[in-house]
Amino acid sequence: MMENKLVLENISKTFGDGDKQVNVLKEISLEVKAGEFVAVVGPSGSGKSTFLSIAGALLAPTSGRIVIGDEDISTLPVKQLNDIRLHKIGFVFQSANLIPYLKVRDQLLLIPELENKSSKEAGKKADELLERLGLLHRRNHFPEQLSGGERQRVAIARAWMNDPEIILADEPTASLDSERGRTVVQMLADEVKLRDKAAIMVTHDQRMLDLCDRVVYMEDGNLLPRPSI
């Protein structure tokens, strides 16, 4: 049986006070196993971004429990949550969010530097990731010299540098055409399987859903196994 890499249990999130309270998430539960790639889809304003922020320890839930690997992170202090994000979570955002003055290879090497693990091994790992994603020949280029698809591939490689337990992708194809978008999502799916990790992708792009192992739907702060009719 595959182990759970990420467990969100009865997660709720409320913003505001008194009569102005807004329940953005309503007791959502989701388990993602090792090697599983899950898509979360739903209309704008349904709570998808809030959900992903909570899964990535960027935002605290109002109630509920979050387990990454074998560690319950629900009540950890801020400093420990920073460590969790650095060591156990890889993020891929709508825009690649690359640092404009760093070359491609240095974008990846920044991660082990933040962990004080800069070494020859880190350089070797960066080159292996770039080669696997077809970017080794671009390793000495700056972001402005890359296409949109190439920048997103660099972001994927960077997300894997800390060997995270989970990958969280927020609309990773939003700035790409259909062909490049599919290539990027296929690479994400392949890496999840290869490394036996877990991944959640929030997306509006229905054309990418066949690349995922499972699709769940979010509507009005609820997580549903299928869209409402």
C-alpha cells in the first residue's frame, strides 16, 4: 500500500470577524499518496488558492490538521514552518518567479545555499535536473533569454532541488500555450512518478486533467469528488 505524503483533515479557513466573517474553506479533507498527482479544479473564488496556501504551510487554517510525511505541522511555530517549506515542499507558481539576475544553474543552486548545503554534489544534482528537463544547454542563460516554457521548466527543476516530500503547483500553465503547457504538466507528472513523491496542481486548464491520477473539484469552499450539476 502506498504511503500518504500529505494529509489535510477537516481544514476550515475563515476570514474576518463577526457579521463580516467569510468561510472560504469548509472542513475539507484530502489525502495524497506517494507517486500520486492530484488536480484541483473549480471556478474562481471557490477557495483553491487558499487551499494550496494552507497545504504549503504559507497560511494557517482556522481549524483542522495538516500532516506532511509523518509530521503533523498544524501547530508548529513560524520558524519550524519555514524549515518545513524549505526542506519538504516544492512550489511551482503561475509565473516562474525566477530571479532576473541569476543564470539558470544558479537559480537551482540557490536552494542548497539557503540550506547551507552548497557543494559539488549540489552542482551535480542541478546539472542532472537540467539535463532531464532538456535545459542543460541553457544553464548559463538569464531568465530573459528563455522562452516561457523554458522558464517554467527551470521552476520545476528548482522545485525538486531540495528533494521535497510534496510538490504544489498553482496554475503552472497559465502563461503558456497549449503545447508548452502540456509539456510542462507531463514533466511534473513524470517527476512525481519517478521520485515517488506527491503533487497537487490547481488548474483551470481542463486539457491537462488526463495527465493527473485524480481530479477533485472545489466549489464554494467544499471539496467534491465530481462537479455539481
